[in-house]
Amino acid sequence: MTLARWSFSVFRLAIRAAHGMKHPATENRKRNTNKRSVISDESHHEKELGGKLLSSVSRSFYLTLKALPRELREPISLAYLLARTADTMADTAEVPAATRMDCLSRFGTIIQSTADDETAVQSLARTLATDFGPLQEDAAEATLMQRVQDAIAWLHTMNGAPLSAIRDVLQPIIHGQQLDIQRFPGEGSFHSLHTGQELDKYTYLVAGCVGEFWTKLCFSELPDAFTPGVTLEQASAWGIAFGKGLQLVNILRDLGKDARLGRCYLPEEEWLPLGISLDQIQANPAVLRPVWTAWLQRCESLLGEAILYVQNLKHAKLRYATALPLLLAVKTVAQLRTASDADLVAGVKISRMDVAKVLFEATLHNSPAALAKLYGKWSKAGV
């Protein structure tokens, strides 16, 4: 649903046992006393949570994170972990909508708070461990629900620009998830977004803001990350388009899955004039193909801005890490172009062999020109 599952899809967290006693990192938190950003050196957090746990909840995004320069890896890992925690709360449909909304609100308040509220953290940790954890089919997501207290402790080790950027990105992500619950409460109902503007805003809230977050960190932690002349404003615009494009890939490939969960992200204002009803969509989501195709074209346009983002990154490791989700998305779009109605209903996913090919090709062809050529080749596949 988010950067969360950024990619997320774009931009699709957190942590383990609610253990009652104060986490040592909370006691020994480093404070930033100058204007310059300081990245936490609490490496055990990154190793345990940003390593083992993160790799178990998103293997593909974990590959991106491992390729990042050290200056960016920890804050982006933590932000992703927190976003996935919120995402799991929002997606646990067996929990009443009111409870999910309340937990997301409490989680957001804790993240934004500049003061330690151990009572609030412990209370939320108990709720997630007892009411959400046992309902997860995926063991990694069950672990997320058990370790929120540790995730917050990791957040408390952050300082300066990285901490500010993490808080800034989690605010729209959580808001987007709350909107999702309000619009798609589940409980046997079936609902659709009404307008294209709602869908565009949703893709910003859960993924476009992640591109913006990523860009802010590049400018604050790696000042020479972009080619000379590229401004924060221009790079942020590309980054937002990048995130929106990745989220649209997720929405388009999950058309059938979302319908089975009682939700349609493709706007009613576009399919209703075609004589399509919610009952028809629920029975056969492939009836949305005309609208789906228009949004696939919109997705391709956004990804076209994403390649400009990648081409203008000077830092080789950062360029490689940023290119991976784009190339995986382009591979997925190529399959979407040739997808049958049955594929739309079942869901479209690239193979492990395709993922391996992307990793191999991106390693061999990591210059701006070579990546642009690779993008161009794969973006024309299936045309």
C-alpha cells in the first residue's frame, strides 16, 4: 500500500519485543549540538533491524538499501521500517477500522514528538503485539508488530536533517494510510476512489513523498550527489514523479488482488461513463482495462521523469541503488503491457530470473548513459 511497499512499491519497519524497560539507546541518545547533521553510530540497530528484519519484509528494497552510501543507508532504512510498520497496521483488515485508525494516530504522534513518552510507546507496543501480531500470515510482518518499541528507540538515536526528514516523510505516509482505511474500510464492502485527483494525491502521500524525502537526504548528507546545476526543487520534482510512478505500478499490477480486498483505486469518474458498475468490477476486474490502460500510460510518463533523476546522480553507488527500483518497475510495466485479462485478475509479477537480470545489467551498465540506454530498451519491450 505505501513506500512503503515502495518498491514505494514505491517508498511500501519496525521492530520487536515490547519489553517494558527503557531501551539503553533512549538513555544514551546522542544530541546534535551543531548545525551539521550527525548520522547515528548505533550500528546494532542497523544490523539487527535494518538488516535481518528489513531483509525479511522486503527482499527487493533491501537490495537497494544495501547498495546505498553509508550516509543515506541508515536513515532510509529506518524510514522504510517505520513506514512498513504503519502499512501493516493499516492492512490488518481483521482489526476494526476504528482501532487501526487509532493506532496509526498514536504511532504518528510518537514519531513526531520531541519528548520521550515511554508510557505511550509501551501502550502502543502492547496493542500491536497482542491485537495485530497474531493476525499476520507473514512471520516477518508479525515480527514488525512485536518490535515497534525497538523501532522508536532507533528513531531516538537520529539527529539533525535525517531525523527531520524521517518525520517529514512519515506524516504524509500515515495520513495516506488513514485515508485508505476511511475509503476502504473492508468488512465485506466494496469501494472505489472517485476522481483522478484523489488517485494522484494518494500516490503522492504514500510514495511521491518518499522520492522527495530521498532527495532531501541526498542534498543534506551528500551535497555533491547530483550533477552541477540541478537544484533541490528540480530534483524533488523528479523524485516525486519517481515515487508516484512506482506506486502506480503497484496499483496496476495488483488490480485483481485489490478488488478481492474490496477496493478499486482506478477512479469512478473514468469508468462509470463506460457503463461499468462496482458489481462488475468485483466480479471481473479486467472490465477496467480501458481505464487501466490510460493509467498505465500515465505511469510510463512518470517513470520517464524518474530516469532523468537517475541520470543526474553523480555518485555511482547512489545511482546504482536508485536505478534498481526503476529498472524493476520498467520490467514490470513491460509485462503489464502484454498482460491478458486473466493476468490482470491474478496479478502480474516479474520472475526471480528477471530480478537477477536487472541486478546484473545494472552492475555492468551503471553510467548515466548506459542506464538510460537500458531503460530505453526495456521500456519499449512489449510495445
